[in-house]
Amino acid sequence: LIMKKIASTMFLLLFYFNISFGQNNIKIDGFFDDWSSVNDNYVDSLFDTQGVDLLSFSVCNNNEYLYIRIKCDQEIDLTEQFIIPSKIIINIDSDNNPSTGYYTNNIGSEFGINFFDKLIWDDTNFPIVDTLSLYDFDIIPLPTYSSDEFEIAINRQLFSDTISISIKEVLGGDIMPDNGSVFTYVFDNSSVNYNTIDLLKNNSNDLRIMTYNVLSNGLKSNSRKDEHQRIFEVVDADIITYQECGNTNYSDVVAFLDSNYTNYPYIFTDLNTGNLTISKYPSIDSWQISTRINAELIDLPDNIYLSDILIINAHPPCCGNNEGRQENFDAVIAFIHDAKTVGGVIDLPMNTPISFSGDMNLVGYSQQYYTIINGTISDTNMFGNGGFPDWDNTPLKDQVCYFNEKNIAYTWDKSYPSIGDYPPGRLDFVFYTNSVMSVSKSFIMSTEHMSPLFLSQNNLFWNDTKTASDHFPVIVDFIIPLKPTHIKDNILDKKLIKSLDLLGRQTNLSKHDIIISIFNEKLIRLNIYFLIYIINSGYLKAFRL
């Protein structure tokens, strides 16, 4: 009844006010499945511009951020020149008062967020206008590459509990909302809890991979070495793919490892690509796939794992060099297809796990991302026809990782930002063949986004990752198929909780009966006929004894 009265009053003012409110635990990662439950939406008129047509936007929040999702009729780049030119501005009336701030589209905007020019107009004292950095409002737009939709996190600290929002594409003139209406949003201040991701492996047999751009030979930098060593030790990865190590030689790595050298005796440097791979396990063979990509076939312990693993370490060129990135990704897809077939420079045993990690510099054209995922080679004359890269002829899996205590997935930000600097972006990735391996745990390690308790529990400091590099470490724990005998031995060492017959009745163990044995740590054994091993992620493997 109250909402009906408000609506009727607004119609008398000749405006239609769209009042919305709601809190959702959105993950800022550049994907949009989690927006399906958001009800606070505005749908724009179609074909009302000669330029990029704004289709809709959605809004929700949590205690820290305002979240906005924008959909367009075609692919654009929020922060750079693109094939289709565009310039999107979000205006926010932070006090929901049209009489204050800069008047535009029936609202009084205190803050105008200009993504293309990478700045914010502060109109709180309009006509005096201050200019701010996107980092002053902790603005996070994803994906970092071109898309027809984006999700944006904006720190809500300076906003009242009721705001109004207007979105405009400047070059074509399209605007949301239009026709004199106003979109008003009421924040939901109920609390939302994050699921904390700890730093420990779920299972000792998980294979931990860390990929990390250390920024200009950071492992040998006297001003950043301590921070890198703390990160290295607390992560305790089995295999590490480092980037930007072009002047870091073997002796430099040994000095960095110090007493840890005995645990990481296998060091694979390439001063040409600047990529460095460190492993607890030896390499069977090495390849330079392209000018910026290397590969190592890592010899995993035969008494534990059913196979070895191919580790590909990449750092293609950055920024506006779309052609250079595409060439490198074409090359890696060709290499993977070579590995899966007889002949060429590499022949892998069927179903050998493959991990492709590094600072991918995925900005600009989205085509590069889909080349990695789907194997769609651009230069087929040079690199062949391509095709789905996984062993079962499906796409590679992009393992989307998040901060330990926040649902945020960016991996790079500007160390000392100013007006005009690019906002945070997701540049570092781990792709893998999910037909033959799975993931137990993954996270992005950003100490500046950790609570004091989490930091102290892990012997870290608030500024460790901030000082060490402009990128964050990305960590993934892979579940590699184990040898059945190794699984059996592990299970028999566990504590037996109970034994059941096939009708679910508790019974005593007998080597001649078919008995289901339930152990701790989510392990189940079906006596005589099958051994069933349930991994934490829910991935199921059954082996005949």
C-alpha cells in the first residue's frame, strides 16, 4: 500500500521513479550466472540510438559495495579504444536529492564515473568539480577484456542508504533510464557472510600450483625479497610458474630459495621469455612454445600419481598488442594439439593432465580468451585449424579464483594509482584439462584484503602482496588421479567409523563378505569388489581391486 501511494505521487510529478532495493552476495569475476536472482533491474527501449545501444542494467549490494551490471547490444571495451567506439558514464545521486550535485537525466549527481577516461567527477560541491581516481572508490569492472556486458563494484562508503542512478553512452547518446523516469535504489543493510578460504591443502596428495608475476625480477630485489619469501613459504606450492624474471638467473633463484632449496631442487629459467618455473619434482622435457610461453613435462612421483603433468607458463605481451597476444595463444593451442597426437615436437600419453597458467594480459579483444578456452586459432595458415583443447574435445576450464575473504577475482591493480590509471583487472589465469583432473581449492592471495586475524594466523603482513608486486599470486590445488594401491593404503590408515552390509545394517568385518566400510575424512571402502574414494570436491573415482 505504501509503495502504491509513493508511485501515485511520483506520477503526479510527471516522473516515473523505479524504486529498488536488495542485497546479494555477488561474485565480481566477469561472469554473470549469480545475477539471475537479482530483481532490481531496468530494461531500456530498443533501437533508441545510432551508436552502442544500452539494453539494461541491474543493481544490488552488500555491506561494502554497490554492484551494477550493464548490458549492451554489442561488444565494447569499457576502458580502451575498440572496434566499436563507446564511452560509458555512470552518474550516482548519492543523497537522492536532485537539488544537489550536477543535474543530469533528472537526478542530482554527486559522482560521475567515466570509465573510458578512467576518472570520477566529484560534484558534491558543484559547480566546483574535483577529479578523482577510480581507485578512490575502489571501482572494479570485469571482465577486463571486451564484452557486451560488465559487472562493476563501487565502494558505497560515501553513499546514503537511498541513491539514484543514471547510465549514459556518450558517443551515441543512449541513456538509462529514459523518458523522464528515475531509477532509485535503496540499500539492503543486512549482513552477508563470506566463506573464508584457508591456505592449507584439503588433501596432502593435491598438487598445488602457484602462478605469479613478480614484477621486474622481484625475487632478487632487495627491497621486495622478504615479502616474496613470506608469500613463497606460506603458500608452499609444489610447482610455481613465475613471470617477469628475465634478469633472474639460476644463482639468483638459489639465493632466493635459501634453505628451501632442498625442497625445490628443480629450477627452469628462460631469460628470453622471462618465465621461471620452480618445482619439487624433476622435468622430463622442456619446450619454448613461442616468444613468451614455455612448457615443462613434470615427472610426478610414480608411487602416488597415475600420470605426469604438462605445465605451461605464459606471459604474452601486454596492453594494446592484441596481435602479439593472439599469436602466442594460437601457438599454445597448436602445441596442445600436437601433444595430443602422434608426431611433431611433443607426444603425451593419452589423458596427461595439462595446466596453462601465467600473466595472460587478457585486455583488449575477447577473441584471445576464447582462443584459449575453445581452441579457435586465428592464424590457421601458420598454426593449423585448432579445435577444443581438452582430451575429450571440450573447452579448457578457466579456474576462477577469489580472494581468501572476499568474492572478488581481480589479480592486478596499480600500486600507486592516480587519475587516468586503469582500474583493477583479472590478468592472471589458470586453465586446465578438466576431463582428466579437478580442483580441490583455489584462491587469490591479496594480503591487503585479509583481516588482521587471517594475517596473524598465517604469519603475513598487510602490505606483503602490495609491496611484492602489482600482481597477486594465484593458487590452485589440483586433484590428479592417484594410483589405486596408493589410495587403498591411505584409506586403510584411516580410522574406521562403522561397517555396514548392503542393506545398511551394522556388521562385523569379514574378508569374505561384501561390506561397506565408512572411514573418517570422507572415505568409503566397498570390501572385496570395489574401492571408492570420494574427494573433497565431490569428484568420484572407483577402482577395481
